[in-house]
Amino acid sequence: MSGAREIRLPGGRGPLAALRAGDPAGPKLLALHGWLDNAASFEPLFPELDGFDLVALDLPGHGASAHRAPGHDYAYVDWLHDVLDALDALGWERAHLLGHSMGATIASTLASACPARVERLALIEGLGPLGAPAESAGARLREAVAARRDLQSRNGAPPRVIPDLATAVQARLLATPMRYADAERIVRRNLRPVEGGFAWRSDPRLRLPSALRLTEEGIRAVLAGIEAPTLLIAATPAPPYFSPAQRAARAACVPRIEVQALEGGHHLHMERAAEVGARLRAFLAG
């Protein structure tokens, strides 16, 4: 496998950063990471997928990719255009998609919206976006607008200084339980040097609550439009926001899907890279 290298891609809302690894002549595979992660979360899989031309994207606001312009938010549908921009910039009319967590929700939604662009769809710990019951829409909208206005009122405030890498890793571990080495890998790419230490590179707007969410019924209708052969690898035990019952109900809407359970945490593609990589290779080989 050739060594991973940094690349930059033009995007409609700002430049996109990515790590590219594997065989340039191999099948095209675009990898999308989870919320507040970045392209480095796929590094443990690079040796396992060395026959592919693998591009792991930093989604906007994450890692080394550009943030949204001032005054704009991270609307869910825009993630689809970010991925399409990356595919266009790479010259990939059709490719395999690999997504973890939020990246899996984006990949599965894109596979429904633009089926001609997706050869095979590999998902880890995600299928369709987070939903909400219809009766929560008013309260959700009120909360989102208030949070957005509050953050806007604090624009221009200096970033919180993190004294060292270890402090940053411990903060990440409080938010997401995972192995220390895996958290460190993600955190290193998500820090920028400032006077006195480091600051987070990720955009604070990523933490704002979403103003609108589809109902579960709407999400299942979207998933029914996926045409690509699909593999979903789910962690056991399941996280509370992606229960086995919800997973099964959503998977039942996808015409050609295989669901596999694997013991591990939410970042099982990092902690069990060899097993996940073997399953991905077998599936993507068709």
C-alpha cells in the first residue's frame, strides 16, 4: 500500500481536506467519518483496504477542511452536496461509499438521493439520519434558534486554550468512550497550535442542535430509495440512539442489505480494524 498523503479538493462551500491511501488503480472508495471525528479515524483500516483507491474525507468543519461561511449553519442536506463535490473533484462518477456513524447517515442518505453515484454502500454504526417525533418539532425549533443566537452573541471570543495533547484526549474520552490510542489519533488531527497550547480545529457550530429532523416514517421512506448493495456493521452492545429494534426496522426498508453484528464499541472500525476490514473487503469485492 502506498503511504497515505494529504490532498485538498475544491468544494462549493470551501476547500475540503482528505487523506488518500491505497492503490491508485484500485476500486474507488470514499470514506466519511463520524461527528466530531475526522479522516484519521479511518487510518487503522488503510492497511486492511490497500487494494482500493481510498480517500478519507474531512467533512466541513472537521479536521483540516474549511468551516461554513460566517452566518451559515450545517444543514443536513448540505452534507450531501459536500460529498458530491468531493466525488466530482476526484473525477469519480461512481464509487463505493464507506461511512461511520454520522458519515454512515450521510452515505445512506446520498445513496438514496443519487443512486447512480454509489456502487456499493458500506455502513458502520449508522443507517439514515437521527430522527424525531413530529410532536417535538416546535420545541426543537425553539431550542435550535435560541442556541444559534446565543453562539452568535459570543462570536469573536478567544478560543479556549488546551495546554497539551493529553488534556485534549481526556476531554474527548469524556465525550466518547474509546481506546486512548484511538482518541489520540482523532484528536491530533483536530488540534491547531495557539499561544499557550492548542485549540480545537472543529467548528463550534457543529455542536448546535438541528432545527429540523425527519420523522422515523420519513427516514424509512428515504432509505427505501437505496439501490446499491448495502452492508451495515453494527456494534454489540448497541448504543442507545441506534437500538437493535430501530436498526432492524430501518434495515427492513433497504432492498438489498446485509446486517452484521460485531462485538465492540462505537468506533469498532478502529479497535477491531482487522475484523472490520475483512468484512468490508469481502463485501466490496462483490
